[in-house]
Amino acid sequence: MWVKICLSVALTAFAAVQPALADENERTESAACALHIWLSRDFHTTYYGWFHGGTVDGSLKQRSGYVPIPTAPLTIRDQGEALRKLPVADLLGLHGFVQEIHDQPLSQRAIRETNGRHAQGTPACYAELIVDDLIVQENVLSGKALNVIYRFRRFDGGDVPTRTFGAFVQQPLRLFPPADPARLPAALDELAAAFERSVAEFGTKLQAPPKRRDRR
Amino acid sequence: MKRLLILAIAPLTLSGAQANAQAAPEVTPLPSASDNTPTDGLQPVAPADGCELHLWPAERMSSTTIGLLGGGLLDAAIHANRDSSNQSLMASALDSPSQLDALQALDLRTLLSLTPGTLIVRHETPLERKTMNNVKTRRSDSHAACYSELIVGDVAYQKSPLYGRSLRTLFMLRKFDANQKIIKEYKAWGGNGLKLFPPKEGEDAITALDELTTVYKRNFDEYARNARASLARTGSR
């Protein structure tokens, strides 16, 4: 009799916690997925004018004829602050992924030549977003824009990515680089906002069905 | 009864421990060895003979799209945004380290008819483009008696309805005597067609960006072929 009572109590308790167990498994599975983000240490400027242009980083080098800009207008810290405010994983369609932002950037060589994961000891369900390059471009005929090159890779278990996608997205700029130094704070805010928007746009492009040209 | 309860609860406890273990993975960033400049190709392939080749990348990049209007202001205005983004993509894919890596990956000693004992020296900062022709002295502090310079002047993308898409690169090789005098110089463009570049905004761009490096190398190969022939002619005079 006692055995029957004990058994029924145990089974009832087990049955009662089953939904909780299922929830826990679900949560664990999603918590096990990780999105690692690396920021860019590269920042370039390009310019096309009426009578001159073409020198890469002419503004950063303070060359004559190029609007001078601060040496590091969008630092790794600025990028990190911008992305920490955003649900980057959700913007990329990776719902439930835990995002981790690395403060130490990858080198261009590592970005382009590494085939496997950039971080070891990561879970099987894993993805990477790399801010490859940041370029402020100005064309006297078409205006100014922030051009951000992103690279995305997703791994499902192994060390070979199951999906890779790299694209550039442009966000128009009105204030940056400022001709008047007094407007620098507003211009830097605009640049950071453009960077934030670029992540969302990249996420949209990432989730869009591949175009015919990309299906190779 | 206790045993039964423990048996019933055990799976829960176990799954909780597993969850904790999975939720906090130990992330080990890869060593930054890949950050270091590759040394392959810099050191002489034979005993050093005191000869040096110094490399400088290009700092000027341009994109010109000629439409059916045949060029001009209106054509430039129509393609301004495209040319601007092309220039940015070139600045990224062919930044100074990437240009030097591309050159270093080639057999420069053979391609430029240099001795196997030549030491190759990278200069990560490009020279100011407008000084490329004006300055006739050595651009480094080296006092090597056997000394050469390879300077990349321009990288130019062009699209025209007649010839299609191409990437051209301007190279200049100078050989100096033991003093500051240039004894041989050859400056010319190398150019080859592009199949993938430029990508459109939002499209997968990786292969198109990689193509720039491949064609940059091909351009140098073409330039070096002409340089060898030209320098051999001037040398035999």
C-alpha cells in the first residue's frame, strides 16, 4: 500500500514538472545559441570632387582640398555602445541567440583568410557578425554616405559555415564630416545613428531571399 | 519513498546542470598570430647579396562608369553614387596591407628579374601620389648599393559600354645605383577584365571583393612581363 502511494506521488510530481522540464529544455536550446560580434578598427574616407579626389583617407590625412575629420570618429567603443543598445540577433533573424560583442577586433587578414570559427569553445549553434570596414564616402554629385561592409557566417555544429553572406550597406549623411568644427558633436551623433541603422538594414538584406545572381 | 522521489527529480537536476554548462561556454578567441605581417617571400630565397626591393601600395583609387551617353558631366552625375560606392569597396578590399600581401604572394624576384638574394621590404604607408614622379631620390633610408623600388600609383576601375568592366593598376619600378641616381625606370599600367565586381548594395559581395585582389595580381603580372622586356632592351643599349 505504501509503495503504491509513494509511486503515485512520485509520478504525479514528475507529471507536474514535465511542462516545466520542456520549457527548460527549450530555453536551454535557445540559450545555447550564440552570436559573436566583432567590430571594425578600420575606418576610411573616399572623396570625388570637381577638380580633385581619389586619395583614400585624404580627409584623415588632412590633405589639402579634403575636409579634415577626427582621426577616429567611430571607434570600437562607439560601435560597441551602439550595438549593445540594439537587439542585433533579432535584427539578423537569429531569435533567441545570445549576443556577445568582442572589444578586440579581428585583423583584415583574419577576417578574409579564416575558414573556421573565429572563437573557440563556442556552442554548436553559433553565428558570427563582423563589421569588416567603415567608409565615409563623399561624391560632389551624389552626396555623403556611411558605407559599412558586414560579413556574416553561421555554423550549425561543425567548423565549416553553413551560410556565409557579406554585403555593403549605405546610409546617407548630411552633417558628417562637418565643415564647421562647432557642429562636430551633432555630426558624430549622426554618424553613430547611421551605423545603428546600417545593422538593421544588413539584417533585412541577410533575411531576404537570395537573388538569382547570389544563387551560384 | 525517498528513493522514488530522488529518481523522479533526478532528470530535472541533471538537465539544470547541463543547461548551466551550456549557457556559459568558455570562449577562447583565436591567437592573434594572423595579425602579424606574413614574412613568407620577404627574406631572400638564396644567401642575401645586399640587394633590396622596397614596396609601396597605392593611395589613389578611382571608379569611372561610362554609360550610353559616352561620358561627360551628365553621365558622371547619373553614375555618381555607384562610382562612389565602388571607390569605397576598392579602398576596403585593396587597402594597403592587402595590396602588399598580394604583391608579396607573387614571386617578385623572378617577375622583376632581381637576384634570388634580394631582400623585400614592405612600407605600409603609401607615398603621397603627387610626389611619385617629382621625387627622384630614394624613398627609403636604405643605403644598399643594390637597391630597387616598386611603387603602386593608382588603382582604377572602369566600366564602358564598349570594353566592359576592368581594373587597371599603375606600377613604377626604379633601380638605383650606389648613390641616388636612377639607372633604370619603368612605369606602366597593367589592366584586366572583371567578371563579378562591382556588387550591388545588399547583395552577397565577398567573391566580388576577392576578385579585386586576384585581378590586382594579374595586373602586376602583366606589368612585370612588359617591364622585363623594356628593361632588357634599355639594358642592352
